[in-house]
Amino acid sequence: MYLFRLDDSKLQVIRLEKHPTKDIHDQHVNGSLTVVWRDWDDIVKSHPKMIYISSVNSGEAKGPHLHTKRDSYFVCIHGKVIFIVKDEDGKYHEIESSADDPVMIYVPKNYPSAHINIDSETSRVLAMADIAWRPNDDEMQNVSFDNYDWQKWKNFLHGKST
């Protein structure tokens, strides 16, 4: 695993370890194992209080919104998504994560984010949060990325250049 920060912001991108797994009989590669979190890595600063999986249909986006109380980590575990995070200076960061190239994104509270599925099938995102969600929580705020170019991803999905 390795960690890097985006510019001077609090956003972090963590490239995850991915290891081949082998058949017990003839040792052929039968899949892989991706390490998302270990308590001794000290990458996830606050141990998760909630872990969940969110699905997003092909070509669809979730968000943008922000959480006012919780910090979150996201990694695409099936398919391919682009995470779009707006930093304190209003700059957009686009980070690709997929099952083939697992990258975990740290989004601190009060940073608006979204993700768009650029795969032809439904993608799944594993999320870890430092505060567990309750049905009557009011800590999520929908926002808009009015000056963000969403069209480029629709063009990408339909094979058009921007």
C-alpha cells in the first residue's frame, strides 16, 4: 500500500495491495486478494464504525453531496468509477478506481464528492466511515457542481471524444 495527498488538500489516495491467489492443487492463479484495511497499517486514522457497499448503475452518478460529521474512505470493488472531489479551493480532483486497479479515496467531512460509473455494467463501491449512519441522521447535504463538466463522462460512455 502507498499513500499520497492531492496537492495541499486533506484528500488522500491510497493504492491498495493486490495479491494473486493460487489453487491448492496445481498452484494456478485462481483469483486475487485485495487488502482494503488492516489495523496495523495506520493508513485509516479512525477505525471504521460502519462499512457498506453502494451500487451505481452504468452511466449514473451518485452525489454530489457532503457529510458534515463523518470522514469516509471509498474504493471500487466491482466495475470502474471516477470519484470527483472538490477541495477547499474549489478545485475538482478526479480519481479512477476499479476492481482491476483498486485505489481507495479518503474524503474528509465537509468535502463535497460524487462518483460516476464509467463501466458498462453496475459498479460497486465499498465505503468505510468513522461514524455509523442512522436513518434519521441529518448530516448529509446535497450540493451542486455547477461548473463541473459532467458531459465528458457521458461522451466517454458513448465513445465520443470531448
